[in-house]
Amino acid sequence: MKHRPWIKAALVAGNLACAAAASASAAAAAPAPTAHRIGFDKYSFQIDGKRVYLWSGEVHPYRLPSPGLWPDIFQKMKAAGFNTASIYFSWGYHSPREGQYDFSGVRDLDRLLDDARDAGIYVIARPGPYINAEVDSGGFPLWLTEKPVKNRSPDPAYLKLADQWMTQIDRILARHQLSDGRGTVIAYQVENEYYNGSPAGRAYMQHLEDKARADGITVPLVGNHNATFVSGKGAVEVSGWDYYPQGFDCSHPSQWKPAPDMAEHRFAGEPLFTAEFQGGAFDPWGGPGYARCAQLISDRFANVFYKQNIAAGATAQNFYMLFGGTSWGWQAIPQNYTSYDYGAAITESRQFDPKYYEDKRIGYFLHAATPITKTDAMAPGRLDNPRLVDRARINPDTGTQFHLVHQGDSTASAVEQTHLALSLKEGAFEVPQQAGTAITVDGREGKLLVADAMLGATRMVYSTSELMTDATIGDRDIAVLYGRRGTDGETLLGFAARPKVTVLSGQVTQHWGKNGLRLDYRHDGLARVLVEGGPRPLLLLLGDDQATERVWRQDTPRGPVLLLGSHLLRSARYDGSTLALTGDGDSDAHAELFAAGAAAVRWNGQPLAVARTASDGLALTLPVPQPVVLPALDHWTRRAGAPEIARGFDDAKWRVANLTTTRSVTRPGTLPVLFADDYGFHTGNTWYRGHFTVDARHAAPTGLRLKVMSGGNGGAYSVWLNGHFLGSVTRNDVGSFGFPAGMIVPGDNVVSVLTVDMGHEEDYDSTGENRTARGIVSAEPLGADARAITWRLQGAIADEDPQRGPYNFGGLYGERQGWPLHPGPAADWQPATLPSADATPGVTWYRASVPLDLPRGQDTSLGLQIKDAPGRHYRATIFVNGWQMGNYIADLGPQHRFPIPDGVIDPHGNNDITIAVWKTDASPGGLGTVSLVDFGSYTSPVDVDTVR
């Protein structure tokens, strides 16, 4: 693992200049790229005249600060049948201050888009300028909080700033367009969830579209504006839908809402495009946790809702999120905590939720069943169960039929059975034909059945199993059909003469009749049937849904490759007669490979012994992972971290609060203005120190009434007088703090107030919500003769760490001193044990160094876990090797586990864990027990450079 040095911005700029020169030289020598035509009609998108189903998932690079892991996510998407990624690009993530832009290191978008290309993933680019996305200010830069502009409007002052961002991001996107042959950007979304169809709103949209075209964007312009910009000024070329039909109530994951009929939302001449459809749900501070969100938007949800979209005619679907990641640093909005797992198919720790496998089954089907890209609605088949319905479509060119048999009430949970009457080229059928069997539809399930279709060179009249994939490999066809475990399956294949049938494994019976060969079976494990007698032999793999989890497909220039087994197949590449595979292995070493012309096989670079199987595949024994033993975190040190509390602390260099006007949309309760953003402090904690003099001429205040706005339920502030703790307030409440006479001293007295900015509001409705105040809104001294208090404040220091960017640090003393990066002399840190019994309110820093030497050749996903006894009242900000990877609130939750991506944590080196603990009361009990956790470890080619 290579360690990249921490470098200053000037050196970054120099390296970028050298890289640009090298790139230009290489481009001069390289062959001209091949341009591609991207088009569409009422059925689907097309590339060079070939129809394509866009099966897309949302990924955010700013939520994975380890570029070495970007290929991992794209490869996992591709392995699940996805061919497209929808990507938001956050303006604020790349612009630490007005006029400055950073696309280096963890912000290297050229690298990101190249990784997507190399994985075979198209990209729908979503550059905003507003993205929402549950990210601070909706993706607007922090410095925009100081600009009194009308966001998301034709306000010239706003457009001037937005155009600066569009110029920067568009020039990157333009050089990665599929239309120019230089990348895989296939579409460009204009704005985001913008529903203002007024003349001003249309003028704004038209401005952004004209700007994109002027910047060299040539791919189709699309939107997720729910019919607002279908025609007229500001219209996009393909208007998509933004739809979260299940909502976000993760506390009641079993309560479903009906599936929508997206066929009602078609636009003339355009494919039906669900530009942002629900793939999970966000969870708030104090919520039930993302495990419950994964139950709400589960594999059953994907089965029912995504198939219903297919049956409605959708040929472009994007799911938000497919991989949510982490809102590291202070990127989260006030309502959300650090994790953005979202209950997505790929978890925050890069593991597979059961929904991943359902997405894969559907994605493989869409790849194999190419007639699905051009279908019209047709009359449904008759069912003999009134509680079930059939939604049918037909390809007008091939006659292939698609029948979605599902519950009439999509929220129903009862198991139902039915027979389906079909009118096909071979005649009329009531299926299944086998006596005593039926099509079984489980509760919250849809069966997407195919009829009058080709499995390679063999005609499939119908099947009551669902098609996962089919491929021509060598001189034969292989097809995978599946159903829920324990249900009956029946497949009718059309042959002119009776074929030879060999049941290689499993229980399958055959029946020959005038309409062809009928196979009857039960979905249980994976049965294998070889059918010979048609133009090419057909190997049928008849599985249950669990068996399909270990079916992997990769396409190569020499044809498809199928692997049965392993945790993941990432890639397949022929090198002569050697097939080089990369993938991840788990404890089950058995696998079977189907690949043409593979005399030898390599797995992650290592040769494998092969042997022929009864199915004429290759039996493989894959490496299995070694056990992972994590060290205990039991060598902690600590140091005090809030000298600002003390009366004698020197705050002479702090900002003097002297503003009488504000750019905020919040009205100050008292003057001067004390809003942190107005003084340039935009992230994390901000300290205030208020001075007042007591002498013969100046009476002491009897107290102080404060109103502080932190944002959301995770807010808090604490107050001290001359070093004595007065109390804390959580949320955004008003607090009154009496000044005990014994705490007042002659001369200068100091009130110290510690606040936190939990993130800025998004500006969904263009009302300036991102400029809602953070920090002290009003500070009213109490007492009839109270003298005014003069205030100074200090927050995060800008540009303290350009590598990690503007969201990483707040304004705690230890952050301003750089302790997460440079802890200073060891003598300043005293031994500590956890859990802490500390009862002192304030800030304490804890630090531990942990060397790791995890098994090489494995991808091990690590994280930190905090466990507490009930009743502790503190907040913790977690740094790993200088990267702020979590905010924890002991008495609010729900997050206790914090995944740390490889690259941020070094599995083969020393790691510094630094935690700032803000204790908000005087009860015993500070930081709880902290430990490392293993989310999953697999043999893997993933090897990530560190990013510190």
C-alpha cells in the first residue's frame, strides 16, 4: 500500500499542470476517439441505433473519500446487471471559497469518470448547480451563505456565481461524453427536482440549458422535474420522474403504500424514464436506524415496484440510492446523521443487502431480454384468481410477450395461486398445464413471465419461471430460469422434432407433445437440464431465488462468461486461451465456470486447477479468506480541549462581533449580529466569548437569555461564566442562565458559549433556506441595569487542510490546533481508560494509535463502534487519520457504528484514532467503549492507496 504525502495546494496545482501537459501529449499520439450517436424515441434510449435499457443506480463520489474504492462500487454495480450510474456533483465539495475550485485527490472527477468507463458503466451526470441530496445547503458552497442572492432563479447575481461552477464542471463532463467517444456520459440532467414552471423558472432552466450547450455538452439533456419542463421554454429533451412512493417512515417498515402506475406518466415521443425512483430511505437523528430503512425498501419492494415500472413500459430506471456512503465531515444536513447508508442495495460498508440480489436478477433479465426495450401494452391474459392481475406488454417486431402477474393490491401479503391464459403463436394455453400445479405469487411479489421468446436458438413458448439470463457460450446456449424456493415451475420449448433431454442434476420431468417439450420441476437449489436437437444445444439452469445469488455474468469480446459460485465476479478477460477472472471469494470455495475457449483460468492473478463437470463446465476451487482478528483499542490517552472556558483565555485575535446587518434570512433577536456564517464560520463548532465589566459604575447582569440555532434535533449549546458551568440546551431552544453572585468578579467577566452548526438547510423552494442562521440568534443580558455584553467568536479555520477540504474541520480548539493530524508532544496526552467516568462538562480529546496487519489479498471493511450505558450525555466527533468520519450523540442516536473506508484507514499500517468529546452535563459518564468492527472480509483484488 502506497502512502501519498500530504501536499499543499500549490504543489497540487503544479502536478495538475504537468498531468495536463502529459495528457495533451498522449492525446496527440492516440487515435481519434469514435463518436457515438445517442438518441431516443417513445420506446427507449438508443446508442448508435441499438436500443438500450438504462438500469441505473445513484452513487455520490463525495460520500466516499477514497478514490481507490470508486472502481469497487462501479464493478459491483456492473456485476449486478447495472449499466448506468447517476451521479450528483456537489458544487460546495469542490469550491472552498468563491472563485476557487479543486478537482484533485478525493475530488478528482476525471479519475471517477474513467473508473466508470473502465467498469463499463454509462453515466447520467447531475451537476446541479443545486442537487438537494441531503447534503449541506443542497450542494451549494458554504460561502454562498454570505451572498444575498435569489437561489435557483434568473437573478443575475446568482447566475454569475452558478455559471462559474457550470463552467468548471461542464468542461470535465464534456471530455467524458459518450457522444464524443471519449467517455461514458450518456445524459446530462439540468438542475434537480425543480418544479417552478413560472416565466422566471423557465428562463432559469433555459439559461442552464444554453450554458450546457455553450460549454460543449452534446448528450441529451434530461430532467427529473415531474412534467414541469416537457414543452415550452426550458423544456428538456427527456423528462423523467422523481418518485418515492413508499415515503421515509422507517419506523414502520412493514406498512406499504400502493405501487404507482407509471404508465400514466408517459410523454409523447419520449421513453418512460424514472430519473429518480426510490431505492432506499434516509433516516433522521433519533430515528430507527438504517437497518429498518432497508426493511422498508427491501428486496420485496424492488421485486414489486421495479417490475411494475417495467410493466408500465419504463425503459430507463434510476434508483436513489444504490450506494449511499457516508456524509463525512460536516456534509450532512441538520436532519441527518453521518451515515448515508440509505438502506441501499450496497451498504455503507460496501456489503450486499438482499435487495442487491433482487436488483441483479432484474438487471440480468433486462440485459438478456432485449425485446423489452420496445414494447406496447397488450390485453392481459385471463387469470382464475380475482385477487391477482396480469399486466402485459408485447414487442411489435418479435411478438415476444411479457406478463407481470401480481397482486391486485400491491400491499397484500397473502400467498395466492392462479392459472394464466395465454394466446401465443403456437396457440392458446392455460398455464401451467401440469395437473395440481399453479403459478404461485407470494405476498408482495410480482412474477415477470416471458412467452414467445428465444433462448439463444431455441424457442421458449412460455415459462412459469422467471428468466434471469441467457447466453451463447461456445457451441451451445445457456439459460437461467428461477422462482421462489419451493414453488412449481413449468417451461415449454418449441421443437420440430422431439429433442434429447438429459437431466444432469435435480428433479425434472419431461413431456413431449404437439406443442413441444414441456419440463416440470420445483424450484429447489439449482437443477441442470441439457436439451439437444435444436439448432444449438441448450443447457437450462433451473434455480430458486437463493441459488441465483451466486450466478454471475460478465461479457467479453469473445462472448459471455457465467460463473456459478463466489461472493462476486468483478471482471473477465481473455489472454489467449487463458481466462483471467477477478472477484471476491467467501468461505464457500466451490464454483463452476462456463466460458468458451478457456484452456486455463486465473483468479485474481493466480492460476486455478480446473476439471470438467457433468454440465461440461469447469469446476474451480477458489481461495477462501483468512480469519480477521482485530486488536482491542485499549491504549487511550486524553487531554483537555476547551481552554476557551477559562476567564483568562486570550481571545484578542478572535473576530469581534460588530455587524449590524446580515445576509441571513433569519432576523437577529439582538444586535450586534452573532450569526456564525456572517463571520465566515460555516462548519461544526463555533465558540463565543462575551465580555462585561463589573465595577462601581457598572452593575453585573443577573443572567443571560440565549437563543441559538444549530439546525435539526441534533443541535446543542453549553454556557459557562468565568469558567463555571451554567448548563446546556439541546435542539434549538431558548435558554435562560442565571449568574450566581459568587461567580461574578470585579473587572472583566466572561461568558463562554460553545455552539454547533449541524449543517445548513437545503434550499428546495428557493427561499434562501441555506442562509438560515447558525449560532447565537439573540443574547439578552438580564437585569434592570445590565450593561451590554461585547462578543467575540471563533470557528473553523479556513484552508487548514486543503486535502480534506472545507467540511472536515469545525472550530474546536483541538481542530484549530490540528490535533487530528498533528497531536503534538506525547507528554501533553495523559493515559486514559474507557468507558470514561468523567463528570466535567466541556471538551476532552481522546487518542489511540492502532497498528493493523490484516490478511493481504482480502478486502476487509472496517469501522468504529461506540457502546454506552444508558444515561450518558455527550457528543463525539470521530477522526481517523485526520479524516472526520462521524458525529455521535450518545443520548440521541441512532448511529453507533461508523464504517471507515480503506484508504482512510490503513489495513497494513498504523492508524491514529482521535475523538473529541463534548460533555453537555455534569453527570458521571463520558466517552463509552470504542472498538474496531469487521463488516465483512473476502478474498479480493481490491488494493487501495491511502489518501492521507
